[in-house]
Amino acid sequence: MSDRQSEDAAVVQTILKIKEEVLKLREMAGHLPCVDRNCERLLSSVAMLELDVVDVWTLCPDQSRESA
Amino acid sequence: MYGPKPLTGEIKKADSPYWNPILETLPREKLRALQLAKFQRILRWVWDKSPLYRRLYDEAGLEPGDIKTWEDLARVPMVEKEHYRLAQAKDPWPYGDSLCVPLEDVTVYHQTSGTTGQPVFQPETWRDWDWQSECWSYIMWAMGFRKTDRVFIPFGYNIFVAYWTGHYAAEKIGCEVVPGGVLNTAERILKMQELRVNSFMATPTYVLNMAEVCKNKLGIDPASLGIKRILCAGEPGASVRATKKRIEEVWQTNVYDHIGATEIGGWGYECMEKPSGPHANEAMFLVELIDMETGAPIEEPGRLGRVVITTFDRLAQPCVRFDSKDVAMWGADCTCGRTFRILEGGIHGRTDHITKVKGVLFSPTSAEEVVRDIPELGDEFELVVQKRGDADEVILKVELLPHCSDLEVTVREKLARDFRMKTNLNCHLEFHPFGQLPRYDVKARRFKDLRKDGH
Amino acid sequence: MHHNSPYWNPLLETMPREKLKDLQLVKFQRILRWAWEKSPLYRRLYDEAGLEPGDIRTWADVARVPTLEKEHYRSAQAKEPWPYGESLCVPLDEVTVYHQTSGTTGQPVYQPDTWRDWEWWTECWCYIMWAMGFRNTDRVFLPFGYNVFVAYWAGHYAAEKLGCEVVPGGVLNTAERLLKMQELRVNAFMATPTYVLGMAEVCRNKLGIDPLSLGIQRILCAGEPGASVPSTKRRMEEAWGADVYDHIGATEIGGWAYECTAKPGGTHVNEGMFLVELVDLETGLPVEEPGRLGRIVITAFDRLAQPCVRFDSKDVAMWAEDCTCGRTFRVLKGGIHGRTDHITKVKGVLFSPTSAEEVVRDIPELADEFELIVQKKGDIDEVTLKVELLPHCSDLEAEVREKLGRDFRMKTNLNCHLEFHAFGQLPRYEVKAKRFKDLRKDNH
């Protein structure tokens, strides 16, 4: 992978990691309503990052990538 | 594919009666320690960031590091609306010296109504607005709002904060939110009926109006709408037992009180145990009751004091020891398990309405309690205090319900007696034909102290 | 750092066409499967067509997927659970946001959104508003009554997401709104073109204030066509001294198209979030080349509670040449040209009412309001165009009549009867106008 691609990969991995951490948090402490609902919010925000950035990487992977 | 799947399979249900069990049941000592630390934190923030507060504290010879104990706190000068007005006359427009963040970080704009003078502009960062939703989530969760509810918001969404936060908090809790702007009252009720909403929020005055329009204009029994809970805010009333009872009976529902203000936030809330008044959110706010004459702190229940509030976590335009000009008293602890104290009877009135009449401390909500406790009387009333020669005179104007017009003699006797017992005062009673007293759409102004005008 | 990019999402908005198409196909398959699995409405529709999600592998397959229209939602929503019925794809308690259509064309369509869907609405509007230059240094006024119609709700939330300062102008009347805009020194607002022009008139005539003095830098137009009609855009920009940008969206779909600061004479389609197909008005075949009118069929890839998959929006548009802004999202030239039932053959010629708007508003002596009527006179279609001269131009009728007749003919290939009415006599609309009436339909 080129430098550009590894940067992109790192961005994608970070977003997926955030999602995983939020899911973990919700399982650990989701019996607290404030944690449950704030996690719901966090997950929706993460979902937007997935639509904006992650989808392209995971749905249309290819060797050469050009982005602005 | 879409909804994130649980990692290990089991999700514990968030069915606690407390939005935040940790803070809401925190032992008193720990809560007090937390409050002191948060007070110091916000004090330092405003001193660092706001010329308004810096000047105020410089003039008092005070620095944040000086405040180490609860006793020290009393030395911190209070702020009131007028401070904000003067500060906001400066640059940057329109927030001036009270603004603690860069102007472009301001995302949400509201203002006060300006009935008592120049409006106060209220900026919020996005984080502040999320904090607002969070505070109202404490409030609404305690009242039983859950994501299975469909909530109607019968309010004209405008520049007054009113139910904006209720809207966002209802979303945060996951309720289905139906915005009832623009529609008139009859249209709102029909929409509530059509969509089978089960809860709404409004001022006590408007809640009663809605019931009247529902019955008399639409010929629909409000109880048939299946409303399970009503959040009341914006004016006292829902903590006046007789008013709460009237609302609950006509709607066949549960009514809960809330206390908040544009400059402060949503700081008081009734829980489902319906104790003697709302809880103060003591993790997000420092609520102090101050003796109206001596200025000394009031800790024991049962004694009226003026409410001075510090908002710990609001950053764009904080309030630190803000004199809300409201009057309240502490009450006995609630059975719900919250260690957040109770304000018995909610807000009893404005400091300029709580007044000595014939040497006796008198609050207008006591008149409300007495009038609404008598079923033969209409919802509306008016209370006038004036000077007759040297003596104070109280006039209470009421309306008998149309079908009770022949009961004036018995009602008159009961009303006078109840009033005397409640307030230790005699009053002149005026019975007016039903519909003659002023009606209010959203917030009422039923109390008039004419003695002030005479000076 | 990113605040210098003209694109909210440089990744998607400048994605090479081939890759974008690949992404679209995969996302289409994803939402198709979602709707088929979760919604009895869609399941039935596809079962009747003998279709399963796995059958859709190519773009040719996509064109075979049955289209949906408002009536499908209405019938589905007549069922349980109230009020969303069989179009709902999520548990009822996941629904957080409620809106509905206006119900002028029949029973309203109820529109549920989960919180994630509402976040998606906000995100789509961020693409839109960022492209128009909205930034966190703006103070934006929303002169709209916040009610059950989605209107500017997403604009409000997106302005917040961008970090603008948002001033909610509900409840106030137009004059009060203008005074509040002046008091708070707002620099941007959003409204329908009809209301934008209405506000300018109230500002000048009722308040005696020149709209230019309010310092508005940008106006987002939505809710009806107009901002992509060059002469209407010009009138608005001249009145306010601001840049005016068009937006296209609908309750059932989302906010799916937006003009950028390059002002390409139309609106970009958000092709990362929506599949926008133009189909021939007669044959139903795909229209790919620029310059030919087609009906718009849209799929929202990521809206989950009540998705729209190949939804016939009943709007008509055409593709344009590429824009200079660098976006690979295609442009719809002239925005929405009208509703399919308004784009009609008159005397055998395809006619869209926005051409009348362009002609009328291009003549400075004519007021903003006009009315267009098509009716049958015997066997023949007849077009009547009603206009008003501005009060100070009332002696110019002869020349204006000649120019108007000629311009109309050149623009539409049709002759029309011209009626000049006294200023103020034609109907006024507050927010959305209904200037076009086709009386031929009533006779059948």
C-alpha cells in the first residue's frame, strides 16, 4: 500500500475502533440509561463516518485509490 | 449490516428509574464534595474567560484560589439579570463581556422575553446544548418518559428556549417527537388524537386551556386522548397541589413539575413518587436558598428563601451564584432514593411577588392552592394587593362555574375560611361571572401588587 | 484545517465516476435487501414482480426493479402498526422523528425516522450547506414555523452541525422576523423563493428598510423550484445583495441535490447518498445524456425506517454538462422543471411552467407574481399568461406586451394570450406558490 492508502486505512480502522469501543461501553454500562442513550447517539455519529468514509473502503476495495 | 450488533450477545436493559443512578443516588457527603470541586472549576472558568465576571470578582478582591470551603462560597458576589444586560451592551455583539468562548463557537441562540426590560441574549456552544439535553433527560426520565412514548410538543418554536430542550431531550431518550408548532390549540388536539400521542409538555395555564378547548370547542373528552404523562414548565402551578389535581383529573394522567430558566438551565424536576415538590439536580447545579432579609443560607426545610443558582457545566455564558429572584423552601427527603433534595411546593413565586402583607409573609401560590381546591370555582382567578389608607388590602377575584352560580353563599364562606387558614390573612372576595376575568394563553399574570405603583 | 475544503466530504464528492457507480450499485443492493427483508410493502411489491435481492447484479437489473409512488405508502400505512403500517422497517419504538407530507394531493404520507436516519438527514444537508459556503462563522436565521412538515428542520440541525449560530424564527410574522434578523446581524437565511421575494417586499414597503442593508451573504432556497430559474435567482440576488443557492429535497426522499458556489445553472445530485435516475417521460427508458427532460426516480441508500427504493418523485429534470467545481456528482440543469403533471404537451409541444417563470422574471417592468393557465378552446389547447406591471411602469404596457409575447414564443415555441392585471390583483402566496393551472384535466 502507498502512504496515502495507509493513511486512509488508518482512518477507517480508527472509526471502526471507536464503534467497537462504544459497543463495549454500552455492554458494560448500558444498564445506566444515560450511558445507553448517549451511546446510541455516539453510534449514530459513527454511522455517519461509516457512510462518509468507511463504505468506500469496505464496499469497493481496489488496488489504486485516488482521493482529493 | 446496519444496526450495530452486540459484541457478546447480552445487552442489559436500561430500566433504572434514574437517568444517572450514579449521581442521583450519590451519598450526600460525596455529592457535596463533588459540588465544591465543580464550583471551583466553573468559578475559575468564568474568571479566566469573562470580563464581566473578572470585573465583578476584582471589585470584591476575590480570586478563584480563595474559595476553598463552603464558608468561602458566601463571599462570591452574586449576579443578576442586570449584570448580563450591561455586559451585553459591549462587543462582541450581541453577547459582549459575558461570553466565555469565541463567537464562532456559539451554535444555539435564545433570549429572554424582555418583559422586565432589555432581553438577555443567551448563547450556547454545541456542547452546552448537549448539556441542556442531558439535564432535561434527567428530568424527563424521572417522570417516566421512555422511547416507547410518542410526545407532542404544542409550542411555537421560537427564540425563547421554552420547550426546545424538551424536544431535543425527548429525542435523546428515544421518544417519538411530534412538533406542534404553528397549529392552533384545536388543531394541536386533533393532531394529538390522530397520532395517538401519549404525552406532552406545556405550562399549567396552557394545559388547562387545552382541556377547555378539547371539551368545549371540539366536544372531545380530554381523558379519551390517552395521555399518560404531562411535563409542566414555564410557570409555577404543577407543584400547587390543587392545580396538579385539576390537571390530572381532567386529563386522567400524571402531571410533573419542572423548574428552569433561560439564564440557568433545567434544574428542578418532579419524580414519579410525586413528593412535596421537585428535586434539584444537585450534580449539575448548586442551589442555595438565602434568607430574604438576612442573606444567610437556609439549610433546614420549611423556611422560604430566595433561590441562588450556579450552573456547573454551562460554558458559553455561565451563571455563577445567579440570583434567580425566585422563592422556594426545602422539603423532606423523597422516597424515590434520590439524594437530590426536594423543593417543597416548587417555586412559590417571584421575590417581588412574595411580599409582606399586613406584616405576614404571603405568596400568591397559596391563593392558587385555595381557589383550585374548590371544585365549584373556575380555573381563573386574580389576586390584587393594594393600600387602603395605611393598611394593606387583599382582593381575590374568582369565578363560579356556570352550573354552580347558585352556590355563591356556601362557596364564599369556604373560600374565605380556607384563605384565612392558608395565609393568616383576610381578603375581600369578588365573584365575577364566568369568563369575565382575563384569560391567558400560555403564561398567566394573576398577581398584581398595586402598592408599588403608588410610590 | 479541513475548513478550507469546498467539499463537506472530498472523498465522495470528487470520487471518480467509475468508482462512484460501483459504490452506488453495492449500496443499492444493500438497501434493496434491507427493504425486502423488513417491509411487507416492499416484500409484496417485489414478490409480485418475481424479484429477489440476489437477482439485482447489474445496472440493467436495477432498471427492472418496480418503482414506488406515494400511493404505495398510503395503502401500506392504512395497516398496523399505526401510523406507519407496512412501510416501516424498524421496531416502532426506534422511531424518534415524525414528519408528514402536506396532504394536498390526498391522504398525507407519514414519515418516520430513527435517530440515525435523522442524523443522516442532517449529514445530507451538511453536504448541501457546506457547498453553499455556510461555515461556523455564520449566523443563520430560520424564518419558518417549525411544525409537522419537514421543511427546514434538517436545515436547522445541519446548521448546528456545521457550527453556525442558529436563530429560530418560528411564530414571528414576516416583519418581526426581518427586525430580528437586523437586530442580531444575521448573515444568512433559508426560505422558498416565493417567501424570499415576499420578505424583500415586506422589508421595503412595510418597514421602509432596504433588504441590502441587512448584510445577508447567502440564501438557501428550498421547497419549490425557482432558485434555478436564472431570472428568479437574479431577482432574489439583486433584492438581497446575496448569493442564492438552490436545493432539492422531499419528505419521502431526503435532501438530495444542491447548488454549489460555482453556480453551474443547476444542482448537483448527491450521488454518494442517492441513486438518481432520469427516465423518459414516454418510454420509461433511462435518460443519460444532458439536455433531455425525464422523470426523476430516486433511491435513498441509507434511510432505514421508511426507505424509498426507486421512488417516482413525479418531478421532471434534465442532466447538464459537468460543473467546474470539481465534483463528480452530476448536475441537473435548471433544477426541477416542474411536476410530471405540470410538464405537459401543449399543442403537441412539451412545455414546462418554469419557462414561463424565466420569461416573466426576466422583464424588470413586470412584478414577481404571475399566473399560467392551460385550457381547451374547442379542440385546441390555449395558454393564458397573466402578469402585472409594476406600478411605476403602467404606461409601458405596449412595449412589454411585445417583448413578453416574443420571449415566450422563443422560449417555449408556443404563442400565448397575455393578460395584464393591475398590480396586486393576482393571487399572492406566502410560502409556496401555485401559479400553474391546467384546466384541461378538469374536463375529463
